[in-house]
Amino acid sequence: MGAIPDKYLDLFQEQKKAFASLATVMPDGSPQVTPVWFDYAGGVIRVNTAKGRVKARNMKQGSPVALAIMDPDNPYRHVQVRGRVARITEDGAPAHIDSLAKKYLGQDKYPYAKPGEVRVIYEITPTSASVMG
């Protein structure tokens, strides 16, 4: 399961509905943070966004990122994961955002899609984790 301690894997499960704060690096080297929905499959964290957004522009293959994930039941329990973007794909991205909408909203379809929007999945391989709580 990579760098994530087993004791914290519940934060990555569908039932938990934990949000992640995703940190990326801007072209000038400054940090950028965005709350995101995510899932975890096959040892990678997957986030989904639309092409053209700031986080999408910052994440290239191999880019360093970090995610802070707080337990929604106990905000003093959290995990920070550092990793790198391992894969970027549009394949399956519309179905993936629908599955995240099901997890986070209980809806079968992502309700915030804009006309012409192109969805993208970013797969992040964890390299280290630190925990609290």
C-alpha cells in the first residue's frame, strides 16, 4: 500500500467521504492549494479536474504534489501524503467524476459539469506520509 500506514487507510475508503487539500507548485515556485474529491485504487490516489484549471496546469507527469486528508469524524486525525503525478489521462475521466459524485454527493451524475468541459484524471503515487491522531 505504498507509504500510507494501514491505520489511516480508512480515510481513503468510499464510506469515509474525506476531502483532500491538494498542494501543487505554481510556475514561479509558490504553493497552490485546492480542496478536492479523491479516491484510492491500486496504490495510487486519483483526483479529477477539468482541463485549464490552475491545479491541472500545475500537474504534469512527474510533478511533486502533497495532499492533506482530515478525518471528517475527527479533524485532529489526519494524514499528509507526498507524491508525484504518475499518470494523466482523459480516458474514463467522465465516469470517474460521476463515481466521485456518487461518493461525495450521493448522486449518479456529476451535477456541476460545464458545456465543453474536458475532464482529466491525475494518478498520484505516494512516496511518503506523515500522520497525526
